[in-house]
Amino acid sequence: MYVTDRIQLLRGLAHARTNNTLQDFIDGLTQDQVALISRNIQGATAHKVSRSLVTGLDHEEVLNRTASTPKSGHFNAFRSWQESLGKLPKESLDDIQSSTSDIIRLVTHNFNTGKRCYGLVVGYVQSGKTGHFSGLISRAVDEGFTCIIVLSGILNDLRRQTQIRLHKDVFGAATIKRPQALKTISPPGSSRFRFLTDIDSDIGSGEYMIIGEDLKTTLAKNQVLVGITKKNTSVLQHLLNGIMNCPKELRDKHKVLIIDDEADHATINTANDAIDFADASLEGNGDEEITPLDDDTDPSKTNLLVRKIIQKFRYSSYIGYTATPYANVLIDPFIESKELGKSLYPRDFIMNLAKPKGYFGADVFFGTEDNEGNYVVLHPENTAEELMEAAIEVESKIEEVVPLALKKAMMDFILTGVLKQYRRRRGIAIHPLHHSMLVHVSRLKLDQSVIYDMIQALIEQWKLESTSPFLRNGFLKKLKQRWEIEFRSKFEEIEQFSEFSELLLDEEGWMQEINVMMINSESEEILDYDSYPLGLNVIAVGGNKLSRGLTLEGLTVSMYMRQTKMYDSLMQMGRWFGYRHGYEDLVRVHTTERIYSWFEWLVKAEQAVRNDIDRYAALGVHPTEVAVRIPWHEELIPTARNKMKYAIKNIYNYSNRTTESVHLPIYDPAKLKHNFSVTNKFFQSIGAPSDLDKQGYLWSDVSKSSIIELLDTIELPGPPTAAFDTSGLVKFIQKTAKLEDFIVIHAGRDWEQVSTTPNASIPQISLPHGMKPRYVGRSQLGVDGEGTGNIRVISSPNDIKKAEKASLSKPALLVYFVAPGSKNTRNTVTRVDLPTGPTPIVGIALRFPETEGPLSDVRAALTVRGLKGDLNE
């Protein structure tokens, strides 16, 4: 009963905060009850389970009824097949088993009460969502569903890939029309499946008569009709026409499961209405989601057709799958018409899937200091332009033409591919056999063609060098140098270059099997990994086709330079997320510092949205009362503007947040002097510290007016180039009555205890009240050895704990002096020393207590107008 007890306590806690009876509520708890929710009382995030489910239905009534336990013949076959592949750990398969069971019960409950079902499953990019809905389809077959429709992207490549995947994992080889054999599942009764589509063909204009007959036949023969189709208005119109060709009395006997893969893309109604918030400027962005689409890919027409298809069946369920649910939670849930039915808002449930074990997500690449620099290679901001402006001339030497950034990425691809081969020969299991590199610099096909030609020419040159007795030594020398700089410097236990270098020189070996492919609408090349049973080694150059849904098997090295400004598009273009068993230390993403900072923000935004869903689940909130808040960025926007027409922008607060200045004016001596001067004046104004230890000074009762004066006068980078918003902080402090007296800490150590470069000298400064300056050492992110001013973190967890120990209920200001000449003690190539100078580099952090309840940890966000989660400034 632990979870149930805790959820009830969380609900009581939320109610007490809403009614300003928090102290009375806490006083009435036992010690054991306080222990259960102590972190929540102190303002930490709400209860986190392996996955969360927001639904208005009673869990005890619906999910735990043994009478409704789903049958499991096809699902058991699915699970056994997945276990035989060995790709997913037991915990992930257990979660698929239980979560798909919950979804089928929810859908069946709706059918039993005469309602259609609308749900949303939120996963992670490249985390196995296809595997999850493959399990759900298996469940549906067991439960007697007679029609399965999978909406799979707007491009043939993704639809084709999904069709193959479902034959592998659900339907089996007996159901597939394909010249070469595939290793597939052996499901019970594979003859039960009847298909509207196959690998090479979608639903055509002449097939609507066949669809009506198929719907009739599947009922008569106890079969399941399956269609894996594009989100294409022509195709969906053919499907709708075929469905209408079946009599209503027969349609009413069908149980239909519609799965919308990438549900935030191409299905959201984008009909233009007024937008209530100030648009982020997208001028010059050129993204395909902002430009008008043709009739076949018009999202509003697609939305209309999907809703019509749902309406034509009495027992139909629409389950969306996405890793970026921003557009989905901004749909108006109250839209409904007789012809189209309800909007596609997930009014019956929202399921937040757990992060799978072993998953390489955005937080690994961009969100945690421990992994910083291990997997990301930063390049100058003009790298994309340099790549697109390069030109191969008749007399030119290709190695001199290809920009250094691209050469580095290509060398990483070669080194990691050969090392994978070496590891396999030593008995290390590495799946899959394929080895891929992604090059995504521009959406324009002309740019892609230029880059493709350069890569193709350089690969051919390197193939020649690797087999030439006269050139191979030079070839090995540059690869060894790259290996030492990029791989040996980051992972000390990784193999020595000499262990695997001989494999590079084999005249019929790995190097000679490298393929370069251009994946766009002007190329006939297809990433058909199944045609290479011994493994495909490929550098894939492209844009939109590689940007969403399509899986690059064995993706190890990525060069990503495309500057889209939408959360969902940017995150979906990160095809490097996923599982990297056996080669985790080899994964590399080549990008720029600006894009890196955008992904840093996406990590925070993604976690905030998931936390909201988790909290609503814990508090028992109905999906139509959910106002999932999407944190607002001053430069990026969550999704295309025409998907946000029902959204409003709300200013929230810094309740229960720590915010800090991680971008500092390191290379601006005037600002450094100014910031030290105003900080010194601040120390003078607040009097002598009340406490002192080896790590710094503490003031217990500093007025909010003094804090506001400091924030008003200090000059630190802010929006849109940095997230530290002094103006927003001042407004929050001014309007929040609970924020009166602050804890102030000046933290750090003696100068001699900080690691600095040999030429760094201690600043000649003095502080009031006899204080001795405290210093901290921080290095900065670098690009080709040049500093960016981004130190990633200013505060120390111990300092935050010290502030909370002084008072949990008071806000805290932490003031730091970063030592000029601070040394890069991590010894990573992505960090560089700070410049020396006569002035301490002032950085600050603020820690706020919880002031507005457990759902208030977002400062500015989008929500759907009219829902209970709306807050006003």
C-alpha cells in the first residue's frame, strides 16, 4: 500500500496548499507519514513512479479488475520474440507488458460504456516507441480487435520502415511480400492477418472497393485487417472512401485501434486562428513546418480525415505516440462536431513512459555535468556555412577542400566503426551489425548535394590511402592523432590505437565497405538495412527525411548543424538518441555551442513537461483538467505557431527553483569591474556577516530591497542568449509576498586552494567588514580552444544545502568570485581555462523556497486556455 498511501498524502498536501492550511495539515501527520512526503513538503518534485498515467477513471475499478485481464497469446509471442533478440532489458519488457495491459483495459472500458477512446503515450526520441505500440497491437489482437490502422509519418521511407518492423515483431514472415527472407516473429495464427498495405505500396485510388469488402471478410473469417499508411490526405481519403463502402451495421461490429506514430506531427489541426502570445521571431528560419504544405501533407486536412475515420466506427480508439507532446497538450479538448467528432486531445488518458534502462537521451549528451564533453564535439558557429560554401575544383586536393569539422567527424566514423569490428571479434556483443553516420546541416537539397560530393570524394581518397604502401603510414598517423585527442583523452580505459589499427589497412576489409548515401526526395537511395545482413556501413547525408521517425541503425557519429527554432523539431532531429549497447563510449555528436545551449534548454523543458504529467497523475487529475505547462524560451518556441492557436502564455515564477548565472562576461573587463564594484557595494550595505567558516560568509536576514538593487545593477548575460533573467527575477521577488528576508552566502575558498594557470595572480581587492575574498575555480566550454563564456555551473550543492540548513522557508542569494585564470582540471578538449585578469569574475545563484504549491516550478509557459492549470501574471 506504500504507493497508494503516498499518493493520498500528496493529494492532501496539494489540497492544504490550495486552502492555505499547510501547517495544520503537517501538524496532523504522523512521523511515518511525514517521512513519506518529506521531500514534497520541502518543495521537491512530486512522487515519481516508473511510469505515470493521467486518467479520469478509477484505477481500482478499471485497471485492477481481474475480470478484465487481457488475453495474452499474441503478446506472449511478442515478448518471447523480443527476449530472443536480446535488445531490451527485462525491466523494459516488463514495463511494456504492464503498460500495454493498462491501455487495453482503458480502451475496453470506454467501449463497454459506449464511448470511443482518445489517448496519448509519451516516450523518448528513439527510445522504442515502435516496440511499445507493437506490443499494444499484439494486445489488441488478443482482445479481439478486428482492424488496426497505423499512421506512420508523411514520407514513404518511414511508412516502409514501420511496415517492415511490424512484420518482424508482430505479424510474421508469412504475411510479408518481399523477395528476400526476413528473420521475424512466429505469431500464433498468422493467417488471421489481412493487409491493406505492403512494404512497397500504400493505399491507392482504386482500392476503396476492396477495403469495404475486406472489412466484411475479416468479420466473416475472424481475421484482423491491418493498414500501415502515410499521413497523406490522398491516401487517407482513399481509406475513408473504402470504409464508407462498408455498411454501417458491419462497421459497428468492428473494434478499431488507430495508432498515430509521431502524433504531434502532420495530424494537428493547423487552421489559422489568432494567437494570444507574442511570437518568437522565426524570420529567416526556413523550416518546412513554417512554410505552406501541399494538399497531400496539409495537417488540417489530415486532421479532418483522421477524425472522420474515427467517427465511422462505433468502437474506435485513437492512441497517439510521441516523444515531443508540446502540440498535443495544446489542442483544445472541448472541440466537437457531429461530422468530425471530438478533437484529438487525449481526453481519456495520458501515459508517461519510464525512461528505459540503458537509453542514451538528451540529458546524457546535454544535461549532466558528469558526462559533459564526453559525447559532444563543439565547432565554430560558422561551420555550417563553411560546409555549404566549400567547392571541389578540378585541380583541388580533396583533403584541403573539406572543412576541418567534417574531416574530424568522418575520422570519428571510421575509427568507431573499425573498433566495433575489433570488439566483436573479441566476443563483445554489439547490436546492430550496422554502423551509421548522420550528416544533417541544411534542409536544402542543393546544400546536401555539395556536402555529399565532398564526403564521397574524401572517402574514396582515404580508401586509396589505406591500401597504398606509400600513403598508409600518413593515413594511420592522422587517424591515430584523432584517436588520442578525441577518444583516449575522454575514456582512459578505451583501447589503444595499435590494438585495432591493422583492420584499417585490409584491402577487402571494413574501410572498403563504406557507403555514402544521399537521403532526400531527389535521390533514389533508401536506408534499407535489411538488404545488408552482414551489416551496412553508411554515411547518410540528408535533411527532412532524416529528421523525424526514421531510425538510423547503429548510429554512432552525427554532424548536426541545422538551426531550427522549435522544441519538437529540434529534439526529433536528434536521431543519435537511443540504445548504444557495447559502444557507449564511441558515440559522438558534432555541433555548435549555440545548438548545444538550445539542447540544454530542451532537457529542462522536456523534464518540466514530464514532471507536470507525473504530478497530475499522482494527484488524480482528469486529462481535460490538465494544463501541462511548456516552459517558454525567449528565442525558441515549443512547436510551429499554427499548432499553438489554443495556447496562452502565462508568466509563472521561480517557486522551488534554483537559477544561476552560468554565462558570464568573461571577456569584457569593463563589465567585470562594474560587477565587482556593485557586489562590493552590496556587501557594504548589508552589514557584517552573521556567520563565518572556511568556505565563506553567511548573512541571515537581508531585505528583499537590497537583493533587488543588486539584480537591477549587476550586468550578466540574459535572454535570449542566456537563461539568467535578472528582470524576471526582480518582478518575481517584488510581487511575491512570501519573499521578504533572504539568506546571503559568499562561498568559496582561499585563492591558494583554487587551481589556476601558472601566470594567474591574485586580484588586489578589498572587501568591507574585514572580509577575506572567497574564490571558486570554474572552466568554460570551448570551441577549438576558444572560450565561450559558458561555465555550465556556478553554485555548489553543498552551498545550496548550507542555505537550506540556515532556513528552508527563506530564499537565498549565493555570491561567487570565480578566480581569473581558473584552470580546466577536467582535462577535456571541450573545456578551456579562463583568462587571467585583475578582477574577480562575479557570478550569482538564487534558490527560492516553494511559494505557490507543487505545480509552480515553471516561470513562463504555454497552456491551453480555459483549463484549470492556467495561472495569470
